[in-house]
Amino acid sequence: MSWLSNIPPGIKNIFKPKDDSSDTLWSKCPGCGEMIFQRDLDAAHQVCPSCDHHLALAPSERLALLYDDGAYEEIELPDPVTDPLKFRDEKKYADRLKENRRKTGQQDAMRAAYGTVDGVGVVAAIQNFKFMGGSMGMALGEAMLKAAEVAVEKRAPLVVFAASGGARMQEGILSLMQMPRTTIAVQMVKEAGLPYIVFLTNPTTGGVTASYAMLGDVNLAEPGALIGFAGPRVIEQTIREKLPEGFQRAEFLLEKGMVDMVVSRADMKSTLSKLIRLLIKERRQAAAALPAAADTHKPEAAPNANKKPAAKTKDAKKAPPLDKAAE
């Protein structure tokens, strides 16, 4: 060891450069390029105060923003299957999973929770884009099914916050199988007469868009969110043309009728609360009207000229209603 590098620890600490935490104090807005004090950005739930650009919001922050008093019960999801195909590209898929689990603190790309939104019980499923781009694999399919089952069990609406690059290529056909599986999960909720609402965040693309993300009773989107199947770069390379400004963004899709509302993060909870109450009321009214509608539309029996009218007697008993006939 050289005497130049053999420095006693005490002296080394004196000359050790201090940590520069300026990168944690300020963030640059991707929309307008302005430097924002991180504390102000956190207070605004990751929305730029200058241009209203919506930055990514961590699932835990979104859950706290959604539920009353930030209180919710985490839904335990099935253990994910690790690397069923033993896939490897630049690194092993199993190693990628370990790395993303360590980085995000999640087992996979989706979390689910139950809590109240203005007093109404709601199940929420949230994708984390930081976990392998929010990609849809077997674990996400299981998470969606579990969230749907809990929603049906608790008679609660299901709200999904989508953020994904699409199907997870490391799981091949097993990933694509999650498209019909998640669609079945959505159908379970709808057949139970419960509202299903989707909140599309930036970005929502690929197989997620082609399945559960566009099946909501109401489809909402955050401002500026990229929503589509193939991304704009892929489309431009395919058609060899420049796409129009704002193509595939939330506002463009609203104009074309692909989403129902563009809702800022500040209005997320209040808008969802109103929609949930409206949809619940609508379903109750529809359910209450079903017997009346059935009586109104009873087909009249065709007259039979050869049949004699039944004789009326005092002892004739009234036929029981159909719902009592089997008792």
C-alpha cells in the first residue's frame, strides 16, 4: 500500500467531501423546465405550480390522497410466481425482480387497498410505473382478480389507477394471458352491480390499454397523460409521418370521445366521490325498477276460441307469486 493512500481514518473524515443534497431539495419540471422546491412539489402532490404538469405520484401518496384521513387497509395479494420461463436478456429476469422489489418495496407492479372515500367503502388497485414500467405479468393478473373479489365481497366499487408500458415481455404468452383474466375480473365486478372506474395516468399503453384500462363505467384521465396502444415513436416509425401535436394525450382522447373526463389531481377525490355516489344511486334505482318493468311488459295470452272460461267459485285460491311457487 502506498503512503499516499494510507491515510488515517480521522484525517480522511476531515477532508471527506460533504454530501451535496441540493438534488433532493429541487426538482426540474419535465413540462416547463422550471426548478421547483421539492417541499412545494410534495405539498402540491407532484403537480408543477407553474404549468400544471402532473409528475409521477407514488402509490402510497395516491392512496393517502384518495382515502379519508389517509387511512386504508392494504389488501394482501397472492405471492407472485418468480420467473416461470427462466427468462434472460441482458440480465436474469429473477434478478430484475429482486432489484425492482428492493427499489420500490413492492412485490410487483400493483398494490390494492380498501378504505372509505367520503364515507363510502372503495377498493382501489394502483400500478407503480417504477416497478418494471408497471408492466402486466402473472402477479398483476392475480392482483386484479383479488381486488375484484374483495370488491364483490364487500359490495364496494373498484377504482383502478393505471400506469403501464404494457405486457411484461419476460413472461411471454403468460403475460398476454392476463388480458382476458383481468377482463374477467372487471366483469365479476360489473355482474355484481358494482361501479368500476378507471383513472388513466401517465403513461397507460400496450396490453393494459387493450384490456382492463379502457373498460370502466367511467374512464377518467390525468392532464397530459399518454394513453394508447403503441407509443407515438413506434407509430411515427411505422407510418413514416409526423404525428399531430398532443396526439394520444388525455386532452386529445377526450376530444375524440375515448375518455370521459380529464381530472386534475387536486380534484381526484371529489370527482371520484361524486361519480361513485351517482353510479350507486343509478344501480339501486335500476334494481328497484326491475319487478315493475317485468310486470309492465308481460305478454298477453293469445285468445283461444275453443277454451271455455273458468268458473268462478268462492273457494278458488289465488295462485302464489312466481318467487313463492317453489317454496
